[in-house]
Amino acid sequence: MYLDTWDDFQKAAEDIYIASPLRTRYVSSYRHIDGELILKVTDDRSAVKYKTKQSTDLKKFIGLNRSMMSKMQNIEPTEAVQVPENTAQQPQGNAGIPTSKPASGKSKKSKKNRK
């Protein structure tokens, strides 16, 4: 079913995902000919859709993507990623990497010097 307002769609989409996170699919499609952005969230039991031609809804769409992706990764949207300080250092240089040399040993000549 198509929802008329963005807020209703966003709330319904997040509710569907929270109810069954392993079965939920989130699909977005853009029809260039019509200039329509169509969003659909479904878990095979219920589905919600939202259709818009407004370019102002693009920021809302980006925000919903960010929110859904953070929920799918089990992180908070405002949480910063921290790298542990005890990470092992990788060896520097070409250790363990074979170097390749030309097979013939001859250097390539430019077309000017060939006769």
C-alpha cells in the first residue's frame, strides 16, 4: 500500500524492520522518464510503499538509508567507529612480495630509433 506522508512511511518501514530484521527487504527505484522515486519495504507479510516526484524528499531518502543501514549493522547512527590501539603492525617494505623483471632483459626502443 502506498503511504501519503513521509513520516508515516518512515515509521512503518522501521517498524517492519524491527519486527522481522532477517526477512525485511528495502528496495528503491528511480524512474527517470517520470522523475519518480519509489521506495518499498516488505517482509513478505506486509509491505509499504512511498512514491514521490519532489527533489526535496531526496534528503529524507538519504536519512532513511542511513537509519536503516545503521539498524542493519546494529550500531547507533551517531556512534563513532573507534579503532583499538593494540593492533599489530604490518611489516614495511616488499617482504614476501616477488619482484618481476622483463624476461628478455632488452629495453624497449622508441619508434624513432628503429630502422
